[in-house]
Amino acid sequence: MMTTNGALSTACVGTIAGAVMLFVGCASEPSGTVAAAGNASVAGMTATGQGSGAGFSGTTSAGTGGVAMGGQAGGGTSSAGAGGNMAGAGGNVAGAGGNVAGAGGNVAGAGGSAAGASGQGGAPVMLEPGIRWLGRVDKTATGARFSWPGTGFTARFKGTSAKVSMKTANADYFQLVVDGTVSLLSTQSGQHDYDLAQNLAAGEHSVTLWRRTEANYGSIEVTKVDFVGELLSPPPPSNRRLEIVGDSITVGFGVECKTQNEQFSYATENNYQTYEAIAARDLGAEVQTMAWSGIGVWRDVGGGMTTQMPQRYLRTLGNEDNSSWNFTSYTPGAVIVLLGTNDFAGGDPGQPFLDAYKAFVHEIRGRYPQARIYLAHSPMLAGARGTALAGYLDQVKAAQASAGDTNVGILDFRPPAADAWGCGHPNGATHLIMSGVLKTALQTDLGW
């Protein structure tokens, strides 16, 4: 439910030399952890996500000219200040003279109204322009579900506090950003309420919730977002859009590990500090990340040959087999593919890998005819393996060119210094260097 004036309440490849290990567990907490009860008084980011919304149900109040969304099936309660009102099932919401219908209803402009009974029309209440979802999100009748790293939402409001009700499969970790200040929100497993911000100065504020962890750690469901004050339109979506496809490197596996040999925990995984997230913020771009630790193009880190990235790439929720993404809902200007590290875990994967990589890039081109596609070297492959991967990428690029596609480039994420590692993966400092490589390419090729 969306309310206003509410009560607050891998590649997992072990080392650059090629030792392969997938670590799991949550042995440690990141610094600055917010307790499971929430109680975060923190601050926002400017990154924007996909412009699509989801339905929420519940009780709503509106302040003067305020905007409130959603109606509760089976009847809800309402209260109104000047110019604001909301009914229960199929409820109407008044902003400045405009009404918004409940589930299945429509939205009218200033002075207009729209009616709709809950359940009619087969569509949930759309929360835009109040909430903008980040990444691939599955809208439901009661909220929204997501699982890929970097998914979540962003919003602006005029008020003093905000909280969220969400369900997580495990004790999970989110980057919470309010008015430009970044902090950590950790969760308990199950359904709980969490404070996003408290006791803010009266005025306009922004809040973003960004999933740090990855789809193999379970799905997230947001069922309610409350704001004490007036919900505003979020910043307009950017016309710069990125799509990133990768493995544990792109996930942010071990970004916050302090040493090469530190044991991984999900507390040290942080997609907000990855090369793609940093570059997107710096360039004012939206970003959708599809990445999964241990995955490959043809085979995974353990030698498995099924459900590799070409299959998971098709999903809205990467960990759910029956989830299917609508590719027409997000069209990137650039697609970055950083895969191959895990395919090499068992040695040079040879022609089957090359064929699978060619087919995957051909599929991406078919979905996005105008996008710039970048094939990235792995920063975790050195020596003969790194040379072999570079040769394969050149062959993929040449195959596209021979088919008339010259809009393919190479990103040189070669292995950095030996001290730039955490948990056997690039650390935050290395991701910062990688973000510079990506930004330079985008600025040079696309004028970003």
C-alpha cells in the first residue's frame, strides 16, 4: 500500500589464478547495519529506474491537495485534508481536484475523476508518478516483487518520515539513500516493517532502496510504502539507459571484503558499489543489472551446463523459472556483457563457448537493434586464459560485423594490481577503476 500522512513505525571464482570456489552464508555484518526493526534515519540517490509501477492496497490519508494511491479490496478507510480524499475498494484519491481510482481503475487529470471496482479490469493500481521501480520488477495486485541485484525503488515526498513493509527470503541487505546520504538497511527473513527515514526536516526529500545482493539469495516483495507527508513525482526518467549482464563480478561479490582471503558472506556483497552502478550515477543513467554468481555463457563455475545466463536473462526474477521479462518495457542505449570467467573455471571452454557467446550476442542484438553492445574482458582472467577469452571476444565481434552489425565494442577490464581484491574478487577500488573504463567508452561512443 502507498499512503501519505501514515504512521512511522560467482563468478565466485576464488582467485585470479583460477581457483574456483562459491562461498555462501552470512558470517559477518557490514558496518553501519540498521537493525531488523529498521530505525534508519538516513539519506538519497539520484539514480532512476524503470518507469513502471505496481499496485498496493490499504488505508490512505491525504493532506491538503495531497496525492494518495490505492484502495483496499473489501473496503478501506479514508480521511482527507483540504482537497484530498480516498475510498476503500476501487477508491478515489483527490490531489488538486483530481481523483485516482482503486485497483482496476484509471487516472484522470486535474479536475477529472475515474472510478473502478477492485478487481475489475485485471490490472493493479499504477503508482506512477509516485514510485519509480528500479530494475526488473514483477508487479502484483498487492505490491511488487524483484530479485536481481540493483532492484528496488525511488521516490520523492514532502514530509518528515517514510517506511516500507517488505518480505525477504533471508536476512538481506539494501543500500538506503535519503537526500544523498547512503546507509545500510538490513532485514530479517519474513515480512517486516522497516523505517526508511525518521524525523526529517519539513520539506522535500528523496528516498531510494537498492538491493545489494543477488537473485540466488531469494526474491523480495514490497507490500507497502508509507510517507508522512505528501508523495511527489520522482525525478524524471533518464534518456540514458544501461543494461548489464554478468556474473559475480557484476553482482558485486566481495566488494566490501577487506582482504583477498576473507571468507565471503552476503553482507560483503554490494551491487551499489559496482562498476555499473557507479558509472550510471556519474552519468545520470538508469541501469538494469542481470548478474548471477558462478554463472557462465555455456557452463558455470561447477561445470554445470544448464540454466546459464542466456536462460536466466529472459526472466523478470532471475531465480524463478516461470518468470518472463517483457523486453519492450526497457530499451537500453548500451548493453555490457561481462561473462566467461566461470566458463574458464574448468579450462579453456573452446568452440562450444564461442558458439554460445555468438548466439547470445546475436539474441541481444535482435532485441535491441540500436543499442551499443560492449563485450568485456574479465578482470579475473590473466595469462593464457585471459588471452584466450580476448581472442573469443574478438571473434564474436567479427561475427557480428560480418552480419552487418558494426555497433559492437570491447571493454578492457584486464586484471588490476594484486592488492585490489577482496574475497577473491575485485574490491571497491577496482570497481571504481572499472567504472572509469565504462564511462570513457560511453562518453566517447555515445556522447554521454
